[in-house]
Amino acid sequence: MYTAWPETMTVTETSLHIASALLNREVKCTLYSTDDIAPQSLLLLNDGQDAGNLKLKEILEFQYERSGIDPLLVVAIHAGEERIQEYGVADQPDFKMRGSKAGLYARFIVEELLPAIYLETGLQAFKTTAYAGFSLGGLSAFDIAWNRADVFNKVGVFSGSFWWRSKDLADGYTDMDRIAHQMVRESANKPELKFWLQTGTLDETADRNKNGIIDSIDDTIDFVKELEAKGYMRPSDIQYLEMVGGEHNAATWAKAMPKFLCWAFSG
């Protein structure tokens, strides 16, 4: 049993450095936790170097003050110089061969990072283990959670790079060439996962099919349709937030973050 909630909870920032043999680099993580009560749930967050711009500490403290979410350990994983190679879809680089190390990054998360977290906290299990990310980091979070649903049970994707594709537009691209959509469509399994997805109406200006809807929204809506075809249901399994005026930046994602935290960690 966990102790009763204190009247106020202060979030503390600490650092964890992992010498990754898989990535051949030191990976810095910023950990957000409270001294007042033990964490019940875990959130891994890609692009953790941007946590300050997201005002993550302040958002967490506000949510705790409202008693709206479980006590969390948030592990904000800083991207390295090879972000464009480490993020993506494991073993399926895009048409420019970006994401070539996504498989290694996925292994790092499960084989090196999580054991370090368990050692650091003395905990071996959490009520909820979620993974989230932004843009290409959101695609990475989805890919890792999808393939390791034995570890993760919820995933959050902010302005996800669901355009990630195996063929260039100039080489006869069709919507069937989107890698994440294909992965869901062709999967023999239906992982036990719940999904939270966000886009903004000003995420970008590109509209490759000239239908008056920007590509990021089209790609995300089509991704939701693939999940529904797999048997996931809205709203019980899938939540989608479309932010009018939302842009592809930390300021927009900071506004969306409380909604994600409440969805993932309330009750």
C-alpha cells in the first residue's frame, strides 16, 4: 500500500547516465520524481533534452496538486547526435535510410535503460508503464511499445511522424508505403496497448494529396483507421486530440501534455 497523498508534492530533477554498449555512447536521462510518495507508474519520454521547454516539472506539480494523476517516475531520455538514425521503426529505415539504428535504440530501452531504472528505484513493476514522444520521437515510442507490449501498456504520440515511408514521392509513392501503417496492417498480433495521439492544425503546411487537409492530420487519422481495423476501439483504446492552431513545437505539446498525463495516469 502507498501512503496517503501529502497536501503538496514537489517534483525533483535528477540525472541518470548510462554507458550504452548498444548505442556506443553515453545516454543522459533526466528523472522527474517526488520525495513525498513512491512512484506507482513509469513514463519514458523521448527527446528528453526538451523537457525544460515543455515545462514538464511545472506541469507535473500542477497535476499532483489537483491529485489528478498517479505518482510518477518520468524518465526523459536525451537524444544523441544520431537522433535521425536512432529514432524511427526498428529494422525498417525510411527511403533515405534514416532510422538505421532504431533497432539498436529499441534494444537499448529494454536491455539497458529499464534494468538501470529498476536498479535505481528498487522497483521491478509499475501500475502503468507508458512511452511517449514528439514528432519522430513519437513514432519511435509507438514502434517500441508496439513490439514490446509485454513491457508497455500505453503509448502517447504528439505530432507523430506517421508520414515515415519506404518510397519517395517522386518514385511512385502511395499511402500503402507508410511504414507504421503497414506494420499495424500486416501484424499477426493485436498487442495489449492503449493509444493517445495528438496533432495540430498548424503542424505543417504540406498537403501531398491536395485534399485541403495537412499531411500530419491525414497520416494520423489514417493510422487511427488502421488501429480500428485491427480491432482497437474508440474511445476505450484510442484517444485522438486535434488542436486548433496547434503547431509542431514544444509550446503546443506542453499544452497537450496535461491531457495525456490525465488519460494515461488518472485513477
